[in-house]
Amino acid sequence: MTGYTGYSGSAELQSGHYLALHAAAEAGATITVELVGGTSGPVTLDTDGVSIGRITDTSQSVRFVASLNGMTQTVTLALSDLTLAPEG
């Protein structure tokens, strides 16, 4: 994709491969998402639970952590089977 300004105001991050995922947990839980192997750390999701990540390599993974009342559950999704279309 090129010219995707919804991801970043930085021109160099407005093209590439993006992956949209939705996470849900029990009411009141806080959900964080991290693109492991990405350029930033965990981000807390809004109540819509939608995450958009810019994928640069299929060795990356996506880690969701849901927390509620001192308990946590972690789900990690490997991207190794993802096929990225040639850029350009």
C-alpha cells in the first residue's frame, strides 16, 4: 500500500505492508499490542480493539496482552506463514 496517512504522519511510514487485527477481552480489561521485531514497544488499544501494524518482515510476531484485576493473558501470533506482496 502507498500513501496510507492513517498509520503515520511520517512520509517514510506511509507505504509498505499493513496488518489490521481486532482483539477482544472481558469487559473492563486493558489490552496492549506489540509488533515484536518492530520499531516501538507495546501500545494500549482503544475500546474498539483495532490494531494496525506495519509489517516489514515475516520473522516478526504480534503479541497481545489482556489484563484485568491483576490477571493477564498473552497471545502471540507468528507471522512466518504470512506472504507479503512485492512492493512497488
